[in-house]
Amino acid sequence: MVHGQQSFRPLLISEFARVTGLSTDTIRYYVRRDLLRPQLGAKGGRNPYQLFSEADVRTAELIRLGQALGLSLAEIGALLKEEQAGQIDDERSLSILREHRHRLATKAAELQRLVAYLDAKIAWVAGGSRGPVPAMADFAASTSPSAIPPAAGWESAGAG
């Protein structure tokens, strides 16, 4: 922990939900899927309290990021296990980042295609539905992911 910061106090599930923005049902689901691993407290009898750490908060952020990138929970779980085992070095990190950038670029190209189609359809309807009806086939993906420039520094990085 950074010098001068207060120490992190373990959080009960309701507090963890507030801090992470996840619902308690989602948190319980992630615990059942072994994505989150809270410690069990001494209180609570047959159902001991789950205590979430600062590392659990970070893991929840990684889960949300992974989902935003379009990863399945199984993929996220596999990456978390790799990380926890110390198996993600710089080379592996670059591989993962490049793969997900490619996925996002592919999705962005598809979204651009859909926007162009909707713009044409809106213009067609607003123009009194005259002329040929715009068709999705008319809006072939004009930007392939390989045509989208890589992030700065990637073009010079060695490819394994």
C-alpha cells in the first residue's frame, strides 16, 4: 500500500456492491463461478460473512473491463487464473491486448457499417420512401480491422 494511505478495511457484500457498482446477486454469482474469492469471516454462523479485499475490488474492475471488451466469463476466469499464477508477462500482455484491440476494431467497423445503413434508411424514409430501399448488402464493411491503424508503438513491437 502507498505510504500515507489508510489501510483497506475488508468489506461486507453490501459495501463491496456499493464500491464496485455490482449488484449483490452478481457478486454472489461471481463468487460461485470462482471469479471472486472473498475471505470467510468468523461471524454469521452456518453462513459466515464474506469479506472482500482491495484485491477483490481490483478483480471486479477487471471482470467489468473484460465484459466491456466482449469476453465471456469463462475467458475472464482463465485470464484471472493466469494472472494469479504469475503467468502473464509482458509478451503475454501484449498478445492479449493486441487480440482484444483487434476484436474491438472489428466490432467498430461493423458498427460503422450499421450506422451508415441506418443513415441511408432514415434518409430514404424522410424523403418519402422514394427510390430503391436501402439494403444491408449495399453497406459492405468498408473498413477492415487490418485497415485501422494500430495504437502508437505497436507497429514497431516485435511479433512473436
